[in-house]
Amino acid sequence: MNLSNKKTIHSYKDLIVWQRSIELVTEIYKLTANFPGSELYGLTSQSRRSAVSIPTNIAEGRYRGTKKDFLQFLRIAYSSGAELETLIIIAKKLPATETLNFDRADSLLEEVMKMLNVMIRNCNPNKLKS
């Protein structure tokens, strides 16, 4: 019997960070559907790829079997989040996107990045001991 309040993680699908990152992907697809057609192979494609990279790396890392591998894939997911953040900043500066609402994407990305940051710190064997 599990007496703690912590839910047992059986799959990457049980990870809240993975669930939120799936929401983020969906939001990015909705948002980029409104980007100008001239950006189809630029910001639209790159934003979607970096967003998709976040949950896919979390999933792959979770099933790699070692803490070291999981940490590496969490770092890749975090880097993809930073890439997505940069792409969103660029997109916001385009005249063709000034009427789009980026609030939900910004909020989800911030939440995912914070969770990944905590997970990376907790998994890192080289972290400083307090």
C-alpha cells in the first residue's frame, strides 16, 4: 500500500510535464495556422518542430532506462523549449502576427520550462548539495 501522496509514474504519459507539453504542441499548431503563408517553411515549420520535440524527448528519455539518459533527453527537451521561446519572440515582432494572441502559448511554455528545469536539477548527479 502506497501511503504517500505521490502518484506512481508508470509511463511518460503520467508525467504532468509531458501532458502540458502536449497541450503546448496543440496550442502552437493552432497559433501557427494563422501565420502568414510565406512563413510555412520558416517560422511555422520550425515552431512546430521545436514544440513537438519537447514531449517526444521526454517520452524517449523516460524509456531509455537510465537516469543519465533521461537527464540528457530532459536537457534536449529544455533546449527545444528555449528554441520555441525564441521563435515566438520573433513571430510576435512580425506585422502579420500582431493580432494573434500568444498568451496561452506563452503560459504553457513557461510552465513546461519551469517543470523541466526542476526535473533537470533533481536528476543531475552533479548538482550542488545544500
